[in-house]
Amino acid sequence: MKDASPQTIHLSDYRPFAYTVDSVHLTFRLAPKATRVISKIAFSPNAAFPGEFFLHGQDVKLIWAKIDGVDVTPDVTDAGLTCAVPDAPFVWEAEVEISPATNTALEGLYTSNGMYCTQCEAEGFRKITFYPDRPDVMSVFTVRIEGDLPVLLSNGNPVNSGDGWAEWHDPWPKPAYLFALVAGDLAAHPGSFTTMSGKDVALNIYVRPGADEGKCAFGMEALKRSMKWDEDVYGREYDLDIFNIVAVDDFNMGAMENKGLNVFNSSCVLASPETSTDANFERIEAIIAHEYFHNWTGNRITCRDWFQLCLKEGLTVFRDQQYTGDQGSHAVKRIEDAITMRSRQFREDNGPLAHPVRPESFIEINNFYTITVYEKGAEVIGMLKRLVGDEAYYKACDLYFERHDGDAATIEDWLQVFEDTTGRDLTRFKRWYAQAGTPRLTISDDYADGTYTLHFTQTTPATPGQDEKAPQVIPIAVGLLSQNGEEVQPTVVLEMTETYQSFRFDGLTEKPIPSILRDFSAPVILQREQTNAERAFLMAHDTDPFNKWDAGRALARDVLTKMITKDAAPDIAYLDGVAAILRDDSLDPAFRALAISLPSEDDMAQALHDDAVTPDPLAIHRACEALKVAMAQHVQDILPRIMADMIVSGPYSPDAKSAGKRSLGRAALMLLTRIDGGAAAAKTYAEADNMTMQLAGLSALLMIGKGDAQSEAFRDQWRNDRLVMDKWFGLAVAMAPPEKAAMVAQALTQEPDFDMKNPNRFRAVFGALAGNAAGFHDPSGDAYRLLGTWLIKLDAINPQTTARMTTAFETWRRYGVTRQTQMREVLENIAATSGLSRDTAEMVGRMLGNPAS
């Protein structure tokens, strides 16, 4: 139901809850449409912060309530209940009824293919029973589950069970958002882990019986690697007797870190060589690590309020990035993270949805599970580590775990441990949490008498609600190269704190070539006059992998800009640089694959917009395709050799070295297919013994308008595997010609296997449509209208997924008048929908410039 006057919640209004929760006992009597939840909760008045006794509750039917065994009649509203309570410790008891089977929003307790499961972050527990559903209210939970299903799971350790019931106790205090319950006919893939103190922990991955049982081995080994890594690097040991993961088909997010019982979207835990790509394996490894690392950075230490979301998410993303780099290549991982930041987070920072890493206000907290909070939050942690050094960073982390174990903490608590261990004043650094937007660094240089000087000016554009920006603390990693490519100044970190600042390097015999922002040392945009000759030089000689890659990316961006705006031919210097990278067998294959990739079409649209050029998505698409053909023609002599060299013999392995080779092989295949008519792609598809190469062959064929027979064969082969079918749905739209993308997506919604209630399937079709930049922005406007129509349909079923997918329209002001008008009409049509959810109304309102909508 749409709230006519949605309430804006402000960080400045935070007040502790008026009561403490001493213990919680819950009994669940499971029934699909009439589950009964009986709660017994011990409360004590919080003398320091007296106030009203209010319990959140939403879509729950109160059967009865008691205080200290005496019946009471609370005042119940759509948001919760209030009740007169004693001015002393008391026991609250209540029984409510809920309907998991009709809970299509997938928040609270719901069913998925006959399985009961929960998702309580951020505010889903209030859909289970009446409770103070806020992260700073922590308590010990005991849970009894009664039902006729063979597997009954909850948080903590199992304490007792019998025919049709099981009891669980979690000894570690937690907020309600970390509560979990799963019940179903499930098979366990077991494992074990011995912690650094010698404690044996039972591990299980629960899945549907049958085909899924053979897809758990990789996830189990990834979990063990994560547990060992967290001990070795952060000194964090697991603290329960058991750790369970459950794969769920219908899930709004990737996974959830509930204490001792992680619930995963099936796509983020199930893997096999036949059904999963290298990218799937890498993502699964990272997400399993992320959720496990939350045990300390999120569970043992949680957030005081939802404004502190980046405290757990940014820190945990940073930790999973460290872990992923340790499992493979730090250089490749850093480049991938930078691509994500530039393509998605910078876009968010540059548009109507811009917000600080720690927002000051929100209407619906689900709308702030954003790339800014997660990935930019991780970049802030990385900058802090770079500024204080590794030793001080880990010393501060140890103090954080020691000081705040069992707390609901804040950003101030996090920064204070760094101030206490290093003596640094981090007042200015804290601006990274408070200011939205991406800083721009304008750079100039001069050289005289052996002294080279770099001059920096930083500015951050205005963002919604923040017109004026103070200067940020920016760590700028810099190296200097001689004219013959030798490094004359190894990497040094310059600490910029003012709007204008200069840094001198003495004792040089000639003007060097600077390598600036090495290792992507800060999430900023560099603005510097640079020739293509200098870019080509850095692409060939820079010793920093990130800047070596970035020089090539900048060169490609310049080449494409001239092709788009001046109808120029592809630059031979860039083509020679691509050839040099491909021929250099000393380079990591995964790095080579990244180094020859072009900026995305959306990235090019943003770059043109930044240069005050109105982007034409079709012109961008044509230029990108033309440059790829030119690249293929320029290196056609070595493409077959690269493909042959990158074929990994023997059984498939998802290890980083093998995956890196396949990534280069796929890149070569995509180039070769543009000039050989698809012969290599058809052969790759036919001979593939793993999903990575089978999908590569199919993608290449569809890219050139062929592969219909292979697509149908692929569909017939994998029709009964829902996760592979998600790939098929997404690929059909992603590879559709721009003028047909909307038509293909619409046709797929009529397929019997399309289910809009399943977030994975809906995202497969419409996420791919939004990602097909030229197709989504086809001049007809058909794709805009199609997505808008389906978002309105979905909002009535699943507001959370709907709201997140409205971001396809966040760049609507970037384009010309016709496209702006078409997209605005769609957004206004969504906003005017009767009964629109609060989630979607807020997002659309912000995009239209009406943040209180």
C-alpha cells in the first residue's frame, strides 16, 4: 500500500530504544498460509533513555498478547503496536499468524518451491512477529520449529530435536535482522573445519535433493578457504559448533549472513564445470567469503542504525576483495574493482541517486543497499589502510574487534580505533563518509633544474542536497618513469588534503613521465592533458599493472571519441598497442584480456556527456563494433595461436591461472568471430566440455547474428536447469541487435519458463535489456516502455527488486531531448501508479527530482 506521506528518517534523530531485550524465545508452528509464531521476550526499561514501548509489526495478525502472564490489548496499527507496560522488567508474550505462501515480496518468512526461508535484513523481521526491529537491539535467541518437514534449521547451535520439531540456541546476542529459519526437504553436503584453537566445526550446504547435490563441492572448499584466511590475516576464529548454508531459488539478493545459518541465492553457491562459468565460480568464491567474513564484521560487531550500513558492508567488501586477490591476481582484481567503480558507482555519484557512503536520511532503507555503500565504502577502507600502512591497519582492526565485540557500532567508533592506534586526526578523512560525489583531480606539471613538480586541484561537483563540497583527503600513489621507460621514482603515496596542492621531486636529470593514481589509490577522476603518445608509452612501459591497463583504456576511449564525434578511422597507434599486449606472453593472460577490452558503451556515453557532447547510443555502438573489427583485422595473424595456447588441457579447473587463460582465449574468439564468419565460434561451441567455453561459443555466434540452431540446442540441453536457463534468457537479450532487443525481451516474457516472481529470471531478461545500451536506448523508446510496464507489474509483487531495477533510468538526463522525454514519461507513469510501493516511489521520485515522493 502506498504511504501518502512517507516518513523521512534522519541520522540526526537517532535515539536508543527505551527497553533492552534480555532474551527471546520463539516457537514456529509452520503452515503455508497460517503459520503461528509464539514469542516470549524478556524486556527491561532502559533507564538512561526512557520512552514509549513500541514493537514493529507489518502484515502480521495478532491472536493474543500477555504481559507477565496477564492478557493485554495493545493498540495495533499497520506499523506495529504500543502497549502500557510496567516500569520494571517484564515478560512479553504474543501469538501471531502469518502467511508465508503468499509472501511474494520475499521479506520475512516466505516459501520457495515448498521450502520455508527467511530474509530479515533490513526490516523483514517485523513481518514475522511484533518486535523492536532495529539493529541496535541485540539479544540471545532460542527458537523452536514445529513442522512436518525433515530439515528444520535456525541460528546458532542445535540443542534438541524430535519427530516434527527442533530447537536451536544462539548464544551470541544479535539484532533481529540476523534471524534466520529454514525448513524443507533438503539434502546436506557435509564438511568440517578445525579452527586455530583446535575446535571442530561441522559444516553443511543444504540444497534440494537431486541435481543440486552435485554442485556443492566448490562452495564447501571456498568456505573452508575463507575460514582459514580470516584466521591467518585478521586473527578471527569461528565461534559456533556448526555453520550452515542453504541454497534458495527465490531470493532478492546474493546472500545473507545470518548468524550460523547463511541463506544464499542458489546462483551464488551452486557450481559445476558443466553448468557454471569461470565468472560464476569467481563470484561464488567472493560471496561465500563475504558472508562468512560478516561473522565478525557485521554479526559480532553490528551497526547501531541503518545509516551505519557501510560500517559492515564496506569493510566486509574490502575484506572479500583482499581475499579474492590472495586467491588469484591482485592486479587483475584491482582492475576489475576499478572497472566496477567507474562504470557503476561513478555513474551513481554523477546522477540523481547520488548519496554519501553514510547517508543522512532515507525513506526506505532497502534503497540504500547500493554500490556507493558497498563498493565505495570498501574504497574508503582501502584508502585508510594505504594512509596508515599495513601494520597500523591490522593493529587498529584488532583494537576494533576487542573494543566493540558485542556492540552495535558507528563509523565514529571505527575511525576512533585508528586515531587511538596511530595518533592521526581523521576528522578530514571522515568527509569520505559524509560527502556524495566523485572528486575530480585536475593535474598539471612543470620541470626545471632537476626538479619536477606536480600540481593538483580537487573539486567535487554538486550532488542532490549537497551544493558545497569541502576538500577530501586523497592518497595519490605516484611513480615516475624516464623517457626510455625506466622507473626513476618508485611508487610514493602523496597525501592531498587541500583544494590546491603541489608536490616536488628533486634530483632528476630529465623531465619524467608521471604514472599517477597507481593501483587506483583513490576513487577519483583524473583530468589531465595527455597525448596519445604518452598513453601508448605508459601502456608499453608502466610498471604498475593498473596504470598500464588504464593507459590503454584511456587511449581506447580517445580513439572511440574521435570515431564517434569526428568520423575518424581507428588510430593505428592503439591497434599496435593491442597487438603488443597480445604478443607479450610474459604478461598474465587475465591481464592481457582486460588490457585489450574496450570501455563499455555506457562508459563511453558518460565520457561524452562529461565532455559536453550529447551521447548517441547507436553511434557509440557502431563505433565500438567498428573498432573491434579493426582490432581483429590488425591482429588476425596471432588470434588462432592465442586461442590454441589458451586452451587448458585436462579436466576443468576454476583456479585463477586456468580461468585467466580461458579469459584471454574468449577475448581472442570474440575478435576472430568478427572476421571469420563464426567458424571458430561454432567449433568452440561444439567441442566445449565446460560451460565457460560453451557459452563463449554461443555468445560469439549470436553476436554476429548466427547461432539460432546452437541456441535452440543449448535450450533443449539445459531446459531443466534453472540457473543455466537464466543464462540463456539473459544472453538472448544481451546479444540481440539494438533494433530488436525490446522485441526479443517481450517475446521471452511469453515463454513458459519465464516467471516474474523469481528475481533471477526477471533480472535475466530485464537486466540484460538495460545492459544492452544501444538496444535499451533505441530511438523508438520501445525498451523504455516495456521495462516500465513490467516494473509496474512487479512492484505489486516484489517492491524491493522493482526499486533496484528502476536504476536503469537513472541516467535519463544524459541523453538528447527525445530520449529524455521518453524516459521521463515512463518514470512519471510509474510514479502515478495507484498503490505504488514506498520502495519504488522513493527511487522514481529521486530520479525525477522529487526526493520526498
